[in-house]
Amino acid sequence: MNEKIRTIRLAPYRKGAGPRFTLSLFDTGRYDSRGCTRLGYTLVGHGAEYGRRTVIFEGDDFCGSPLRADDSDSSVASLLCFLTLRPGDTDREYFSGYTDLQKAFCDQHAESLSVEAYRRFDEKDGAS
């Protein structure tokens, strides 16, 4: 199915000072074992070291809260929380499958993008 349900543009740096990012969410038409929607996602970097468009993360394995709409700010915040984890935030094994590009993103931009996501999406929709 993979119908796009939401696209978010994120600019964690002042204009011209760093890359911008786009997060797209997709309806996969599939569900996990609990009956929660499995969402697809793509996080793309633009500008600076990413050029016009570089896919950083892509998957179809995200399940948000069954209490929130799939396209809600709460779902976006939850997904960005996982995509912006950095070494020290969780077990080292979590990053074992990361590509060099993903590791560089973690080192250079994950914290800034995490702060921007928190600023824009935290506590909206009654998320906790």
C-alpha cells in the first residue's frame, strides 16, 4: 500500500548553518502482533553534507501508540525519538547495524534534530 500520510520538514539549524531534514510517514497496510499499524518512514537530509537529497533512515517497522492517530504529532515525536538516539542513550548493540552515514548523522546532527523535534512536537496531543 505505502500511502503517504504525513511529511514534516525540520530545520534544526539557522538558515545556511546546517542541513535540513524531511520525515515522511507511510501507511504500509500492515499491523503488528498487537494490532497496531506498522508505519513506513523515510528520514532524508538536505543541504550541507547531504546535497539535494540523501536518505538517512528508511524502514517499515514503526508502531506508534494505539491511543494516538498514525499521523499525529505524538506519533511523529515518538518516531523521531528513536531516529535521534545516540550512543550512550541506549545499549551499544542498538547501533550495530547502522551504516557509516547513520553513525555520522548520530554524531553530528541527531542531538540538534532531537531538540527541534522536542520543541515542535512534545506534549502536543496530550503526549507524555
